[in-house]
Amino acid sequence: LYAPYLVAVLGMGGFVAVYNVLSFRLVRPPLELAPALASLAFLAYLAGGVTSAVAGWATGRWSRPAVLLTGLVCALAGLAATLPDSLGPILAGLVVFTAGFFCAHAVATGWVTAEASPGARGQAAAIYLLAFYVGSSVGGTVGSGAYGSFGWLGLAGLVTCWLLLAM
């Protein structure tokens, strides 16, 4: 179960890091969106609801590792699309990044409950949630620091490393 736990820590860390600083990027030059408009970027979360459901179906058709890796590759591709200082690619990339993360998260969560021994499923799920929230707090903090020191490119580089490690 180490693989899904690693996905939880690194994937959620990257996800929270991106969303923690996204609004700062959108309201600063060169984009200079109004804060109310910048907050609409969080509608990209809707993509996660769709891919979470699709991930369950896809793991029945293909293998867990294949669907998990596909989700992580999508997250990487989406993150790469956010690199230009142009609103269209940033928003499209954010949707793909979010969809990929939620796909990987759904697979990893299901993996834990499917692979844990029957008497330890609750404990295995609790450890997954612990990893998920550790990734959220630590990744969000470290990622915000990376953005503060190195800008969006530095944050994207860091999150890329985390997603590659998760793979």
C-alpha cells in the first residue's frame, strides 16, 4: 500500500500548492484579473467530480496502475499548459491538472480499500487520509514558499518533481 500512500502525499501536496497560489498569479501582472474573476478559476474543481467517477469505471476496464499513471500524466500535462502567461492556457491547463489529480486520487483511494486485508481496511484507509492531509499541509506550505521565491515556474517545477515521484 506504499504506492497509493505516496500518491496521496505527493499528489495532494502538488494539488494544494497549485491552488494555494493560483489566485495570486491571476491577480498580478501580466494577467491582472479582478479577485472576483480570479476566484472563478476554482470552478475547475468540477472536472474532478467527472474524472473521479470515470476513474472507477476505467479501473474496471484497465488496471489500477494504468489508470493511476494516466491521471498523473494528465496532471503533468495540465500543469505544463499553465506555464504561459495567457489566461486561456492557464484555465484549460488547470482543468486538465485538476481532472488528472482527481483521477489519480480516486484510483489510489480505491486501491487502498481493495488491497488491504479485510481486518485492516479501516486502518489502511485512515493511513491514506493521514498521508493525504500531510501532503496537503506540507505540500501547500512548501509550494507556496516555492512560488514566493521562484514564481510560477518554480512552483510548477517543484510540483512536476512530486508528480514524477508519485509515478
